[in-house]
Amino acid sequence: MFKGFKEFLMRGNVIDLSVAVVMGTAFTAVVTSVTKGVINPLLAVFGSTNELGLGVQLIANKPATFIQIGPIITAFVNFFMVAAVLYFVLMLPMKTIKNRFGTTKAAEPSETELLIEIRDLLAERHAAVRAQQTADRAVENDPDLDSSLRR
């Protein structure tokens, strides 16, 4: 049981995934603090003069009916910043490295190899046709067969 668990953990995909989750979580904290320190104050500039921030008040003098738009915009900014950094810092370099040092494509056969393969296939087909013709002649020349079975 422990051997199977160890093999599962030692697979490259599990380790890569765990590293990506940890890095994503750490970077999310950085992006959240940047949006709280920079983006939220900029959004407050566009909001009204009340302390609730950027949003819409559905019923006047009832703070519970305030729809906040600022946190939604902040969440989108967080998402796009994390996605962009993970793509440009992790995915793009890994793709480049994989393309440069990854597996090479199988070499395409040369013209001579293709001609040899065609020749061999034609020879096999010719042998099969000859065998069929020999079998047909044997059936035609067999005196034990009923005349209705002959061609």
C-alpha cells in the first residue's frame, strides 16, 4: 500500500501540480495586497462621496441595499493579474523549453524508403493474386467436384 502511494507521489505530474498550487497561492497574496493598496483607492476616486465606495444604492438611507461594484472589479483584476503572471512566468517558458529540448519528431522516410515499401507491398499483392489463381485452377481441375460447383 505504501509503495503504491510513494509511486503516486513521486510521479512528475503530482509534484509539478503541487508546486504550481503553492506558487499560485503565494502569488495570489501578492496580487491581493497590490489591488487593495493601489486598485481600490483608484476605484474610490470614481465612487461617490459616501464611505461605501463604488457601487449603487438601491434604497436611500439603507446601507444594506448598497450593491458594491468595487470588490467585483478588484476580483477581476486579481484574477487577470494572477493568470497573466502564471502564464508569462511559468507556462510560456516551459512551452519554449519543451519545444527546444523536448522530443524530436520522427524522421520522415526518404523517397528511396517509400519506393522500397511500395515495391514490397506490390510484391505481396502479386504473390496473393498468384496463390488465388493457383487455388482457382486446382478447383477447376478437381474431378471429384460436382459440375454445378465449377465455374
